[in-house]
Amino acid sequence: MKLDAGATVPHTTAAAGAVWAPSAQTGIWVENLSHRFVGGLLAVKDAKFAVTAGEFVVIVGPSGCGKTTILNIIAGLEAQQIGSVSVAGKAPKAGRFDIAYMFAQDALLPWRTVMGNVLFGVEVRSEGGQLPKHVYEEARELIAMVGLSGFENAYPRQLSHGMRQRTALARTFLMPSPVLLMDEPFGALDAHTKLMLEQGLLRLWERDKRTVLFITHDLAEAIALADKILVCTARPGSIKCEIPIEMERPRNIGALQNDARYHDYHRRIWTELAAEMVV
Amino acid sequence: MSAMETGSDRASHPQLSKSIPGEQARARRIGAFLNACRLNINRFLILAGFAAVWWAAVEFKWLDRFFFSSPVDIARFLREQFVNEILPNSLETLLAMLIAFALSGVAGVAAGLVLFELPRVKRTIDPILTALNSMPRIALAPIFILWFGIGLASKVALAFSLGFFIVLISTYGGIRNVDPTLIRLSRSLGCTSRQQFTKIMLPWAIPSVFAGLKLALIYCFLGVVTSEMLASKAGLGQLIMYYSGILRMDAVLGILFVMAIFAVLLTFIADWIEAALLGGWAETNTQKGL
Ligand SMILES: Nc1ncnc2c1ncn2[C@@H]1O[C@H](COP(=O)(O)OP(=O)(O)OP(=O)(O)O)[C@@H](O)[C@H]1O
Ligand SMILES: [Mg+2]
């Protein structure tokens, strides 16, 4: 089942002189993106891909191939050097309210409780105003969704690694940004919790139809979540191939193992990746 | 180090301890209380044992009473001179110390923040700061006495010269080593520079500022007593100099004992304030089990 928003393939629009076509909505466009770090390391080379509005795109690739770097550039945290990047038709810029970025690190504030941390994103973005009541309720719901009910008043140092990551997840979801960038958000979780959160993420995504760009090393996770999987080459990273995942939604992640297509996808992506991992 | 081991169950958050049946929680509280009692009894026994051995050694003439005095003589001195000498001079010393500590705290934190906000100024005066800080400040005491006389001001000046740099360095250092991931978070969320400062940098620096303040407290005490020993009209340091001049070992040791009690009390109060203010979020010494 193709999504409504996903169907709106970006047209060439009024962005005068642009060779490529930025989406007028909330899509992400990356073209000929290369990135060289101070010191000369070329981390990304000629990456090219698009995420249409409301699409769930997953990036997989060998460790150190430049996936996080690409996300950082899109989020405006890393200066863009060569190529073009556009998010919702605009150039990347750090701190755009229409982008919510979840790092691989939990980045929790040690002096705030779980509740305080979950609220932190919306709080700074509300520009000092009092948060409306429904935000607190929503925060509580999200905390319950990530399985942290009862820990609202715990401090980060009282939580396990996985619990901290789940707190960061709730903080990211609470921000109403239409574009979500997620860097290995479930990296520190056990298989069971992971399954639960993947299902929760899909539910939220099906409700809000946000645009998601998601990095993972877990192929099962990638197939379960994605509309489209981008496979990266080894460093310098570029997109080696795009694999659309044509499985109906809503998906029951637990039942995917019984689906022959799931195993086909797995084999195919694995073959692509394995070719990159040979030294 | 402090007698606050009982406070370690503040780590168990109300929300978390809810899952523990009340029965068990009470048992744990009682256990913690008994532990604290035993700890303090042990401390007392160590001191009492030491005093007893000392007393016996002097009574049986293994130690010379003239050089080593005796716990009994010390106690007698403290009792007899408490109102006349110990109390007024202690107040004098503590007053100077508190003034110096308050000034060091306010000026040190302010200077630390200003230096952080103005990196160019910081870079310019860095060598000067290092020079001032590594100078043996005690050597400045005669100068301060010359400038400010032998009253309160010169003691405060010496103590301040010690405390200020400690607080300055710990504030600046604390704010400087903020977790870069949190700065990344603040940029990605779009925090204003004001938000970044008040919501991330400042809270981050608090534990380190506290560590600096606790150290400054002790150093201010040291500064005041040193200044009093060199030249002063009043204070415990001056009292010690007077009695050691007339070879009254019981008095000298008695005053040292009073000073030790002050040091312990100050540290205890500082630990307590720290634990109360930082709540459950930062690991205080008590929680680390130090
Ligand atoms: N700030 C930096 N300065 C210099 N080099 C960097 C910097 N950040 C990353 N790199 C280098 O760029 C390359 C890509 O890093 P990146 O973090 O994007 O990898 P990744 O694909 O996210 O890897 P992983 O899957 O392990 O998270 C790595 O070789 C890394 O050493
Ligand atoms: Mg990465």
C-alpha cells in the first residue's frame, strides 16, 4: 500500500535555477553530496537520494561509512560543503523547528527527571511560553508507550542504558516536527523491547505521517519499518542502491518472520551489504 | 567522609520505592539508622581510646606533660576559658572566614562565568591568572597586613585571595567541560544562546562549582587563621600564637581541637547543602560511598 503523501512525487518547482527539484512539502532531497572532514578524511561521496513527504526511509551501511555524517548535514549540525541538500524546500540549518533529530547518544540532561527530559525539546521550542496542558498528557502517554511508566520522576543516572535511550525517544516524538531524523534509536535495546518500540514507532508514524529518515544496523528492523531502504557503500559513503519494501501496512512486525518476502529482502540486502564489508 | 550515610537512601526515589512494599522499606530505614549509630559509636570509640592512651601515657610519665599536655588539662582549659577566650575569638575567626567565603563565592562564580563568555579576555589574561594562582598566597599576608592593618580586613583579604581562585577555576572548568553531545542537542533543538546558557551550561557547571565552594570554605579558614597567626588583634590564630609563646601546650592543643571541630562542622554543612540542592541527580560523595 502506497501512502498518500508518498504519492506526491516532488515536481520541479519554482526554486529558480535549481537543477534538482526540492519538495514543496516535507521531503528531503540530497544530491551529489560529498563531505570532507577537517584533516582530509572523505566521509561522504556523491550521495544522492530523496525521501518524499510522509515516507519512512531507512539507511543501512557498514560502520563508519558516513551515515551519521549525512544525518548531521541534513540537520544542519555539520556544514554542507559540496552538493545540494534540501529539507521541505529549504537549505539545512541547525535548530529548525520542523526537524526533530534523535542522536545515537541519548543526550539526556542529568539534572532533569525523565519527565523533564521528555518535555525539554518542546519546552525550548515553545520560546519560554507556558506549555499547554495537553503536552503533559501527551508526554505521559509517550512515556507509557516506551515502557517507562512509574519512572517519570527518576533521574538519568538511575536508569539503564536502554531506558535512557527510550527517554530520548519519547523526547523526540513529543516534538511535533514533521521531519524525524533517527540515528540508531534502538541500538541499545534488547530484542523484545526493540520489537515493542518498533511497533510503537510504526503506530505513531501511521497516525502522524511524518517524514522519517532512520539509520540502523539491524536488517530485520530496516525491513519491518521501511518504505524504502538505502544501502550505503563503504567509506566514502554513497547510496549504493535503493530497495523499496513492498509489504502492506499496517505491518505486524512479530509475524514478518512468516512472510517469504521478508526473507527475500533480507537476503538481497545482506548480499549488497556483504559486498561492501569485504576488506 | 561525612556522617551522612543515612542520607544514601535518598537515592531511592519516591517513585521507585513505591514498588517496594512498605514493610521492606521500613526495615531498610531502620537498618540504615542502626548503621549510622554504629558508625558514630565507632568514631567516638576511636577518639576516646586515643584520648585514654594519651592520658595514661602522661599519667605514667611515658610522655612529658610539658610537651604533650594531657586530655584532662586540655578539657580543663577549654572549660575555663570557653566564655572568656574561645567563644569571642572563634566568632572573630568565623566571621572573617564567612565574609571571605561569601566574597570568594560571589566574585569567583561571576568571574568564572565572565571569562567563559569572553574567551578573548580569558586568553589574554590567562598567564596572569596562572601567575597569581600559583603564587604562594600566604606570602602576601605581610602585604595585606601592611595595607589593611591588623583587623578584620587583612584576614579577609588573605582568605579571599585563596578562595577566589579556587571558585573561579572550578566554575570556569565546570562550564568548559560541558558534554559536547548536549551542545549538539541544544543546536539541533534550536536553543537560543540564552537558553543554552541557562538550561544547559549553568546546570552542568553546578556540581563543579559546589566542589570549588567546598574547597574554598576550608581554604578561607586556613587563610584567616594564618593571617591571625602573623598579626592580629583577635581570633583563634592569634590565640594559638599567644599560648605557644608562653609554652601552654594544653591551650594550643585545645584551640587546635576547636578548629578541627569547626572544619568538620563546616564540611558537614556543606555536604548537607550540596545533597539537598543537587537532589537525586548528581552523585554526591555520600552516594558514591566515599
Ligand atoms: N568530527 C569528525 N571529524 C573527523 N572525522 C570524522 C568526524 N565525524 C566522523 N568522522 C569520520 O567520518 C567517517 C564517517 O563517520 P560517521 O559517524 O558518519 O559513520 P557512520 O556511518 O554513522 O558509522 P556507524 O554506523 O558506526 O555509526 C568515519 O570514518 C569517522 O571516522
Ligand atoms: Mg553513526
